[in-house]
Amino acid sequence: MASGSAGLQVCWSASLQVCWSAGLLVCRSAGLQVCWSAGLLVCRSAGLQVCWSAGLLVCKSAGLLVCWSAGLLVCKSAGLLVCRSAGLLVCWSAGLLVCKSAGLLVCRSAGLAASPRNQTVFCPQVQMDVSCRDRSLSGAPADLPRGVRTLDLSGNRVQNLTQETLGFHAGLQHLDLRSNRIHFIQPGLFRDLPALTVLDLSSNQLNVFALAGVPVGRLPAVRSLDLSANGLDGGMADLLLAEAPSLEDLSLDRNSITTISQSTFGGAASLRRIGLRDNVILEIEDGALESLKRLTDLDLSKNSIACIADFNLLGLERLNLSRNSLEAFQSDTSEDHFHLLSLDLSQNRMSHFPLLPSNNRLEHLDVSRNRLQSVQVPGRPEGQVCLPHLRDLDMSHNRLQSVPESFFSCLSALELLNLSANCLASFSVGGVGLLPAARSLDLSANALQSLRLGGAALRALQSLYLRGNDLASLDHRIFQGLPSLQHLELQQNRLAVCPPDPLDAPGCVSLSSVPTLRYLDLSDNRLRTLPADAFARSPLALLDLSLNPGLQLHGAALCGLERSLERLLLRGCNMSALSADLSALSGLKHVDLSANRLTALPEWSGDASIESLNLQSNRLAALRPGGVRRLKTLYVGANPLSCCRSLELLRLLSRAALQVPDIQAVTCSHEQHEQPLRLQSVTPDMCRRPGGRGVVLGAVVTVALAVGALLLLAKCCSAKQRRRRSFTA
């Protein structure tokens, strides 16, 4: 059907209607309506509306609105608004606004950026130092006094770091923001904090900010900066350190850095200390660190570095490369003077001794837990390097089978030498003048069959560790040749102790006449006997004879230790009796007799001076510590004690004259109880037999009657004698 009028024409059908007028066309169908006019087109359908005009397109659907014009796109949905134009991107979602333009990124979170100025939270203050740690804050409280110098906001909920977040406190010197949620830093923020010298941003989310590629800006006065645990890679670190002329101390620990490039520290030429521990560093580019002329401390531990070639950091003093994958360390072979004092190469994969600078000042070297098979240095004609200043050398936990005496010829300052946990079958240091300053030598956990020490060497040695070598024999006078020896550990061997005249007992070691020896450990040595005067003229303060099952002590075994011995350990020797008279040891304070088979306290001739006594895990049924009158501490757990035979111990406890640290676990048996009782719960009344008072009273009465009868009988006899005398007269 069609109808018309001047300037208007209408066409109609069952499902379609078209209206047209000068410059306007309207089409309508079920669920669809289209309107068109010069320069404007509108389309509408159920849930969708589209409008178009020259240079403008608008689309609307349920919950979505899209507008487009030349160079501008706006999208809106429930809770989300996105606007985009050439060089500008604006995103808004519930509570968060992000604007990005060339070189500029701005983030704002509703209620977070503005709220700090409205928060009132108590923060302890000392002068101008304020601590707001762990207060669930999103920024500095509004009521902070002006002039704050130190502000601790660690452990809070700060997300955006802006001037508003910091309450516009421009005089801050120390700012602690670790363990927050910071993912945005206002560019140029620190330029407006000219006094800030210490900044801690560790354990945040700065990798989110760094992804935008926007530099943080100048750090004019910051000397110490902590960026650890932020998920940063190498390129991100470059942005944060681009302008840090005063920075001296930097921590980048626990990040995701894989490469140190020449640009990483290009903006921080004053660095002295750098921490790069626990990253995934695989490569250090040539020249990446050489420009840092003031660098003294570098920590590269726990990374994945495989090789260090041509080490040439002349001014570096401390270098930590432990826990990497190093197979070789080679320094520059020039004659330049290196200032390196400490080098840690432990827990790597090196099979050879490192090639160190010829002209060095090295004092501490740790190559423990590698795969060293030799101390020879590849690339050196003489096979080794001279380390005249070295004081501490740790080569433990390697695969060394031998160390020649010549290795020690250039170690005149060495004080501590650790060769434990290797595969050494023999060891010798006896040459004239070798290791003159050595104070400690650790040869534990090797497989020594031959040991030669002393002579004209090791004159200053104070501590010697030989445990776990399964040694069966030694030169019987080996320890007398160490004039400064104070500490000797011989546990876990198979050594026998010589009597005063060792010629009568070959295959033993003499421990007498070592005039400086104070500490001696002979535990777990399979000792069977300890002869008389075994330690004469050796002023021991501690003697450990534990874990020697079946050990028999001669009655005079401890003679000569009367005044010096303070601690005696005889734990786990399977002894049923102690033959040595400990009361003769006037200086003895601590005795351990635990884990034996003692059934009673030893009978001593006098009053022992013991103050602490351990009797745990024996077979004691009764405790009467009367012979140890000075006793202050007693351990008695795990013994089959009788409740009623331990009343003296309870009496001492009640007077606080004795302490039993394990009293809570001490139990005893009682004839009227099937289960053991806690000793603390026992009372004297529990040990009196039923009817005991009546028995005592009956006995008293019986005695009284007997005495009365005797008196009466005596009186009768006296009367008879008087009558006889009278009759005779």
C-alpha cells in the first residue's frame, strides 16, 4: 500500500514501513528502524543503536557504548571506560584511572590517592622519626608533623607513590616503603625530595611500573636504594637507575635479572656496593662494571654464572660468587695491583684452583664445596700463585687427594686452614717455617693414614681437628711437637691412649705433657681402657670420653687434672660403675654420666665440687645426692626411680636447693599404683604404711612396760639383800 502528500511519501507493507520526505528517509521493520538524513544515519535494533554522521560513529548496545571520530575512540561498558586518541590512552575502571601519553603515565585510584590525607592513625614518633609500620595504610597519615625526617611506611597497602601519598613532606631523609603493593611512581617525585638519602622500595610490584617504559626520574641525593624482590629484569633496572648520581649502596637481590649490560649502571657512577644475590644472571657483558671506579663490594651469589674470564676489577675489595655454576675463575694476568681482600667461590663446579692476580692483597678465600681435585693452578708455569696476605683459606668438601707441602710455602700469613671432607690419605706440614701464623687446622672427615705435623712448622697452632678419619695410629709424640696446642678433636677414630711410658705400649698416642692443651675430645674412639696418669701435665679444662662402650677407667686415670678439669663427659659408655674418685677433682663443675648402666651414685671419698650432674637414661632406682652437697642442677629423666626411695631428692627440690630441668618428665614407681607417677606429685605421706602410727605407739608402750618391769625387779632384789644382811647381824 502507498500514500503520498506534498513532500511526503509513505510505503507500507505487512512487515515494512518506509517514510520519505525531503532529506529524510525512515525505514522500519520488525525489530529494526533506520533513519537517514543528509550527513546522518541512525540504525536501531533490539538492544543495538548505531548513529553515523560525517566523522562520527556511535554504537550502543546493552551495557556498551562505542564512540568514534577522526583520531578519537571512546568505549564504555559497565565499570570500564576506555578513551584513545593519537598519542593518548585513558582507561578507567572501578576505582582506577590510568592515563598514558608519550613519555607520561598517570595512575589514580579512587579512595587511595586522596584518602591518606584523611587518615588519622597513631604512629610512634621519636623526635622527627615516625614509624607507621603495619598499619594498613595507603599513604602517610594526615596528622604527621611538618619536618619529618624519617618515615617508615613498611608493611602497608601503598599502591601509588606520589607527592600526595607522602603527604607532601619534602624534607624526608629516610623513607622505608618495603613490603607494600607499589606499582606506580610519579615521574619526577624524587626530584622534589632533595634531602632523601635512604630509600627502601623492596618487596613491591615495581615491575608493573617498569613495563610502561617510563623513567622514574632523577634521584638527586639518594645514597642507599633497595629494589630487591620486585620482579625486575635488567632493562627495568636501567629505567630506575637512569639518573642516580649520588647512589653508593644498591640492592637488586631476589629479582629476575638475567644480564648485566653496559647500560645497567650507567646512571649510577658513584656506586660502592651492589647486591645482585638470587637472580638468574647468566652473562655479564664486557665493560658492564669497569666504569664503576668506586665499586668495592659486589655480591653475585646464587645466580647462574658459568665462567669468569679476565677478572680485572682492580678496585674491588669483596666479591661473592658463591652458589653459581662456575667452572673456572681466571683473573687478568697483568701485573696491576688488585685490591681484592675477600673472594667467595664456594658451592660451584670448579675442578681446579682459581687463577688469582699475581699482585694481590687477598685475605679470605673460600673455594669449599666445589669439585677441586688438585691445588695446582692451570696457566701458571710454577703451578701455583703466591698469596702472602691470605689469612683464611677454606677448601673443605672437595675431592682433593693430596696437598703438597710446597703449596704452603707462600702462605706465611695464613691463620685458618680448612681441608675437611676431602679424600686426603696423607698430610704433612713439617718443613722449616711453614705456616708460622696458622692458628686452626681442620683435617676432619678425610681418609688419613699418615699424618706428620710440627717439627719446625705450625708453631702457633692452637686448634687441630682430626675427627672422622678412622685413624688407628699416630706418632705417639705428635702432639708434644705443637707447643701452642689448646684445642684437640680426635673423635670418631680408633686411637688408644698411651700410659706415661709409651715404650711399653706401642701403637698408641701420648696425651700427657702437652702443657697448653685445654680441650680434648676422644669420643667415639672405641677406647677400652684409660691408663693411670693418662693426662698428666696436660691442664685439661674439658675432657670428652663419651660413646666409648665398655670403657674402663683406671682409678688414677684422671690424676693430674685435680685443679684444671671443669667438664667431664662420659655419656654412652655402657658403664655400670665409676671407678674414678671425682671428689678429688676440686675444679670439676659439670659431669655427664647419661646413657650408662649406673644403679647408684658413685661412692666418693669426699665432698665433690660438682654443680651440674646429668644422670639421664641410667638404671637408678634411688637418688640420695647427699655426697654432692654443692650440686645445683641435676638431670634424672628416663630412670626406673622408686617414689619412696627418692624422698631426699624431693626434700631438696622443696627447699629450692636443687634444680631439675627435666622434672616434668621424671616418673617413679609406687607399690600402690600400677602406672608410673610423676615424681613431683609424690608426698611423704604416700610412703607411710597403713596403720603405721598404731604400730609405732604399740612399740613405745611395750618398751615402757618392759622398762617398768625391770625397775620393779631391781627394787625387789635390793629389798631382799637388806633383809639378809639384817638377819645375819
